[in-house]
Amino acid sequence: MPSIEAVNLSKKYGSFTALDSLNLKIEGAKCVGFLGPNGAGKTTTLKIFTDMIRPSAGHAMINGITVHEHKRKALAHCGALIETPEIYPSLTPSEALSMIAELRGVPHSDRSRRISEAIEEVKMEEWADKKVGKFSKGMKQRINIAAALLSEPDIILLDEPTTGLDPRGMSEVREIVRSLKQKSRLIFMSSHLLNEVSDVCDEVAMIDHGKLLVYDTLANVTSKFSGDGSDGSVEIGTLRPLDEEILKSNVASIPGVLSFERIDVKNARVRFSGGPESQERILVALVTMKIGLISFRPSSSALEDTYLNLIKDTL
Amino acid sequence: MSNSSQTEESKEGNILPSSVSQVGIVTKYEISNYFRSRRFFILLGIGLAISALLTFLIAHYGVSSFGTTSLDFYSGWWGRSATFIVVFCAIFFGGDAISGEFQNKTGYFLVGNPIRRSSIYIGKWFAALAASLIILGVFTAITLANGLYYFPSSVPYQFEESFVFTLVYLISALGLTFFFSSLFKSSSFSILVTVILLLFGFSLIEELIFVFAHIEPWFLLSYGSEIVGDILTNPYPQHTIQTTGFGPGGRGPTFTTYNPTIPEGLAIMLIYFTVTAVLGLVLFERKEFT
């Protein structure tokens, strides 16, 4: 089972403490969002996991292997995208990915196929043989994402992967992350975009001033820390237009539901109390109603509430 | 690289290459990067311009302006120019080789992979050496073509020795520039320091030591590299030469000038390479991508 673990991980720059005894263990195939304000220690954590910086104390482990003692072994099954790396400008995406494939020992017989697939996945087929030097930041970021996925690693560390991408690119990256979840990967992704995290992540870890504030499932975190501590909200999407009047009365009768609010013709927000048990009950009830339910997710506003509550508390 | 030969197959069928193989991979892609870079062609142009100028001067003023023997010819051509070519190669290919990884963020593309930093450092060093050897090779070919045109009978064995010493100088100069490149995170700063040091700094220090300290400058790389030109003079210059000047009352002060012996020159260059290579590697291993 893929795993990453930070054990008493600390990083100091002079008198500034970027990470303060961070303890975090993530196991299994899932997507974990890593949230925190600027300077909270997100990138520092990811850089320590990829040996770009050294911890002042503690250690970072990937699949039980300490990164700073056995870097090659620890990172052999881990793909990473930290910040926005630059690629040698005279290389083409195919060549840059070929270098990564060779360094990571992708079998020669498989190399062309994997490079083509990676380029296809990030929608850069048209640019595969053009020099990277002339690419925009977003195009380079797509190649960097392809490089992180190329060796089909068990663990993928992404540091704000949608940085520099246009809305379509951001959406495509989210789609890539979702598809990786289907392939049983552990994805640890830092982001400033709460809707992005609530959209693709199963769990969330929040950090501020180098300290871990919370690590739990998205549903638990939002139900525990948003609003009065017991409320939550979910956004539902339906195939057919919603009949607000009928739904309002039907949904309101589900135990735990506090309010029902239509967002647009096919989307609505349900606020509830009672944590994940209520959430499950609401989901079952909505499915039973046969309203053409096609999406059901904790609303970003709940995560936003949680984020603001937690971060505010540490100021 | 104690575990360099260890390989491990992942479930995706990937077999991580040894650290030595990774050095080769980095070298290969760095060389292709160099061959497409403007700086390679600028340096090639400089080498060709120096060669063209020397060819023109000899054709215009006659080969006798360099001397009467083939050794004089090679001394005048190679002895005065080869070290400049080496210095330019070291600055162009080594000056920002490592600092550029930080400043341009290209390091972020490589360092997060299962590869030791030492493999990146050594791979880049070999690529810089290969690119420099091509420039030096072109200059050597033009030197020999002119040499054989004017003195077709033979190439003096001293030229072969001087060529080997030039290679040793290239290796040590690249070691030095890579060290400074590891020391700084700014490309322009590391290039500036190596330019100042290799083009003016060493010569200036040597001059000051000659004037004020009167000691042998055995600790300067430029002093060690003098064997490149010295071997092309016959007889080989004496290690110490004492010159007495003329003062108001007759004999003036005595000056001592030094010439490195061949073993001394080789030792200086090789020690420079060893020390700077180790220090550069340690610095790169410890430097953080902040």
C-alpha cells in the first residue's frame, strides 16, 4: 500500500520556523488535498519529500523509506511536480520526457508508448516535437505534469499543479487527477483552490505556521469545523431540471436536513446537521427519489468555512 | 555512490538505472542541449576567429615571424592561444552549469527524481568537457593543418605533450568553474566571478606576488598551466631565473622569476581539479532549492 509519512518534520530558516514538528501519515490509494495559507509550509513539506531541501529535524518517508537516507529508493515509485520547473529550452517535450523515462528506468520497449500517452494525457500532441523554450508557462506545466506521471508511480506529489494554467487546463488537470484515483494512486496535492480540493480530493490536511491543524476525510473535516461545528452542506447536481417546490418538501422531511436551496436549474445545496451519517441518509433518500441525481459532493463553501475557521483560529 | 549498482524493478516494469548509468543519461541530454545552444556556436566562432587570425598573420608576415623551427611555430601558435581557448570553454560551459539549475529552475525538473545530485553534477561536468573537447579539437585541427603546411616533415613530440597538458588544464579549469557555479545561486554572478578569476585575477595575483612577495606562486592554477607553453620552448625554462637589475651605484636589486617544472605544473592542475571537484560536489549536495 503506497504511503507517505512526515515524522516530527521541522524546517527552520534562521529564526523563522517553516515547519514545526509536522506529523502526518497518509496511506492507501486516495487523493489528499494539502491546504494552508501562503508561507504555511506546504511547499516546504513537499520539497523535503523530494529531497530539494533538508529537514532541520525529523524525517520524511515514502513507502517507509527515509528520503534523505535512500533518495533513489524512496523516490523510485514517486512522481513529483514542485512549483513550476523549467525544462532545458532546446529540448522538445518528447526529448525532455525521454530523459525522465531513461532516468527512471522505463523499459526501452515501453518508452515511446508511455511518452506518447503522457503527452496525449496533457493534450500536448501538437507540440511534442517543438522546442520547450518557446512554450508558455501553462504549456510547460503540462509537460511537467506529464513528467510526473510518466513512470506510472504509486505516489504522486503535486504542488499547486494548476498554477499557470487557463481554466480549460485547470479542468483537464482535475480530470487527470480523478483518472489517477481510478488507477489506485496516492495523490498528495497542495492547492490554494478550495473548490479544486473539494472537487477531486477524498481527504484534506490543513497546515498553518508549519503545524498540522487537521487531517481527515473531507466530509469529516467540513462537518466538524464549518459553521457551528455540526452543520455541513452538499451540492447536488441532477440530469433533469429540479422541481423546487416538490423537492423542498421532500428533502426537508429527511432527518438532519436544515435547508434546501436551489443554485440553478439542475443544481442545489442541502445544508444538514449530524455529520457523515446524515450525509449518507440524504444521499440514499435523494437516490430513492429518482430525481436523476448525477453528483453529490460536499460544497466548497463548507470547506471554505472550515478553512477560514481553522486558519483564523491560528492567527 | 555506494549503492550505485543496485537495481529494483517496480510493478510498472521500471528498472531504476545505476547511478553511473544516470550520469551517462544526464551527459547525453546535456550534450544535446549544448549542441543546440547559442553559447556553443559563439565559442566555436571564437575558436575559429582566433585560428583564422593566426592563419592570416602567418600568411601575411611569413612563418619566420614565429621562428625557424616547427617547435617555434607551435610555441607561437599553440603556446599562446590554447590556454585562452581552455579558459573560454571553462567559462562558457562551466560558469553557470550548476547555478543555472537554481536560477532558471531547471533543477526542479531533475532533482525530484530518483537520482543522486552527484550524478547530475558529474553528468553535467562530462557534458561540459565533451563540448569543450569539440571546440579544442577544432582549434587543434587548424593548428596541425597550418603546422603541417609550413613544416610538413614532422610534428614535434613537445606539441603532443603540450596537448596533453592542455587537456589537464581544461579538466582542472572546468573543475574550478563548476565549483564557483555550485557556490552561487545566481548564474550571472558565478559567470562574473569565473571570468574575473580566470581572465584577470590569477594573472594579477601572480604579478603582485612577483613584485611584492618574491615567492613561487605554486598555489595558482594559471602558474601550473604555464607548462602548456613552456614545454614548447627548447630548452625547457629553468625553474628559477635570477635577474639582477641596474641601480644608481651599479648593481641593482635581484629579481627571481619562477617557471613550474612539468611534475609541479601537473600536480598543481590535478590538485586544483580534485579539491574543487570535491568541494563543488559537496556544495551542490548541500544546497537547497528554496
